[in-house]
Amino acid sequence: MGREFCELTARELHALYEAGTASPVEVMEAVLHRVTQLDPAVNAFCQIAADSLDMARASETRWQHNSALGPLDGVPISIKDNVAVSGLATRYGSRVTDDQPAPHDSPCVARLRESGAICFAKTTLPDFAHKIVTDSPLTGVTRNPWNPECTPGGSSGGAAAAVSLGMAPVAIGTDGGGSIRIPAAFTGTFGFKPSFGRVPHAPRGPFGLLSHVGPMTRCVADAARILTVISRPDSRDWYALPFEASDYELGLKCQPARGGIRVACSPTLGLSVTPQADVRDAVMRAAGALGELGARVQSEDPPGVERCNLVHATLWPACCRQLTEDMADGGAALDPSLRAYADAGAGISRHALLGALIERGDLGAAVNAFFERYDLVICPVYPRVAMRLAEIPAGEELFPYFTAWCNQLGLPAASLYAGTTSEGLPIGVQIVGGRHADALVLWASHILELAFGRAPLTEMTRTLSSSLAGRATP
């Protein structure tokens, strides 16, 4: 039964706990066993909490005494290693950090613990989450469960690989330019980047103007359940939105506005970057599926995406420069690509930086007007599916062409599994909403998930398990 436990969603685990047919201890033991078995092939985890089973026993006792803290009580959840978990080090995937345990939980972890969730491990990321491939001088290369020769994307690559392999039903990731959505697309999982400020986050650090915290799951309903919890207020984040006591899971059952939702289908977002045929076809299938369900679908590009990318190309190196500026050794132990970003940031003048911030506001106003005519945009997550690690040029960083605009403008966006290529790699499509339309993006994701189905977790784990004996640990 241990294998089956690992393949259940958070909602399914809750149903078993409520019925008394499974216990959090059994589930936690099964998850830890699967991590031991499968993680050597993908390198998704960098720390496991020594008290994971103790937390599971406490949850089991609560369920036995009918005092569960909520629908997440006893659910194992992994946390990306740039989010603080009390008692575990926050290494940011970097050799310049130390292994001192964090004294406090970050806001989202605090909310999860209050709900009884078991925050049992930290997942890998590139050095300070600076790129969309997950490798770092500290933890090495993280691989894609669908094909270990491919990248899972980044920077939440460890989180995506863990969920994809059933080593955690839920993971918490962060997204500064596509770092939840790109790994979700590359691994066949569901990734949701909420509106900026929807989920309180502290400390925000140098990427604070762009960083979002969100769930990575195997189904949309799990992500909605998680968002309901982690969006609860925390005064440590000055940027946090006013709290709305929304039940995002209940919102999945809502009916669209009379006349149907208005959808803009944009396979290129008006960019000169051409997505590969499989990706473009998936976008068109998603738009067509919504049309068949009553949505009013038109082909139109949102305005200013290319300009948003130029703003991102200014702000991101500036953030990297701020991160490294006070390091005593100049950041010699950092990933060379992060140092290159920081060097580029040193050449950005205050005038150029302020100009980028002003332009971001102007672009946001234009996109706000666009979302007065449309409710959603359907577009690619990335121009292609997961790349082979050997094909990624050394020293060249991949750019988040189709995702960074959502971070610049604070828009809610999701990556949803939409089938596979002929080579057997998953394809993700992106669903973007207007400002603060988190519930609508989740609703549309749920509708499309019903149409497309979920990624075949069982087949993935069986294939990778059979290959373990012949592979060396990465």
C-alpha cells in the first residue's frame, strides 16, 4: 500500500485520514521510503527533517481524537530551500550560506504548520534561484523524472521533480520570472503563481519586487486548497494584499459569468520567439477546449510583453548585483552564471533602473486595459519542452520569454499539463488572468484539467524505478 499512498493527492489523503483507513505515519513512512528509493536518480531534495515521523505521529493523534487542524493535517509537503523552515537550514542552493537552522518559519510555512501539514523536507534550486535550470555548486544537478537526461527546469526544479515522482503530494515553490511554471511544464505537474502579494513572503530579499510563493501539485484542487491556507495574513510582508477569506477550492465549482468568459489565445504573445509545434498545438487545444465549453475565444496578443521582457532584463541583473554587492570575497563561491548576472547589473545606471520601474507601471496600465476586454490569456509557458542537459549551452542562461511579464505585472498565472510530445515529454500550457483574478485562473485550470487529464504518475515511477539499478547517482 506504501506505493499507492505516494500516488495520492492531498485531497485523497485527507479522505483516507477522515475515514480512518490510513494514518499520517503510514503515509510519511511511505514518502520517506520513496525518497530513499528514487531521489538518487533526480536529486530533488537537499534536506530531510529529522522529526518528520514525530510530526506525523502528532497528526495521527489529532485524527484519533477528532481534533484535526484542517484538511491539510498529516499531508507531507516539501519546501523550496529559499523559504525558511524552522529547524532546517536555508541554504538558497548556495555555497556562500551556512547550515545554521532557521529560527523562524516563513509566513507560508507557518500557515501550513497551523493547518497540521508536515513540512518534512527542503528541495533543490540553483544558486539563489537565479536561473531556470536547477543545478548549483552546492547540490549539483537536478534531473527530470520523465527523462533523467533532461532538466526539470528551474528554479523550483527540485520541487517539481519531487511532486512528479510522488515523493511529495505538494511542494511549495517560488517564482521570480517563471520559476514555478517552467518546472511544472517540464515535469507534467500543476504550478500556480498567485497574484503578487497574495501569499505573504518574508524575508523578500533582493528579488522582493518580483518574487511570488505558490503551490506545485498533481491536481488543481490541491493547489486551490493550499492557496486557501498560505494566503492567510502575515504582517511580516509589507507588500501583501489585503486578506480575502476566500475558499479557492470551493471556487472551482463556480459557474462562469453569463455569456461565458472571454479568452485571448496567443501562441507567441507577440514575440519573435517561435514555440515548437507541439507547444503551439497544445495552446490551440486548450483554447479550443474552453471554446467548446462556452468561452468566447479570440486570437489576440496582450500588449507590451516584449517591453516587459526588456524591463525584466534590466531589473533581474540589478537584483543579482544587489545580492552580491556586500559579499566579502565578491561572491567567488557563487555559480559563475550568477556572477555574470551581477557583473551585468553593475553596469546598469540608477537612471536606467528607475526608467525600467516607471515603464513597468505604464505597461501594467496597458495590460489592465486589455483585461477589461478579456478574462484570461492562453499562451505557452516556454518555447519548447524540457531540454536535454547536454544541449544547454554552458555559460548561457535561458530566458523566461513567456512567463516574466506576469512577474513584472504581478498577474496570477498557472502551468497546466496538456499531454506529451512524440518523444514522451510533457507539455505545459499557461493560463494568465488579470490582476487579482487568482480564483478565475484556478477555475479555468480545473476545467482544462478535466478535459486533458492528469500526468501518468504511475507510469513515470515504474519506468524510473526499473532504471535505478543501471544508473550511477548523479
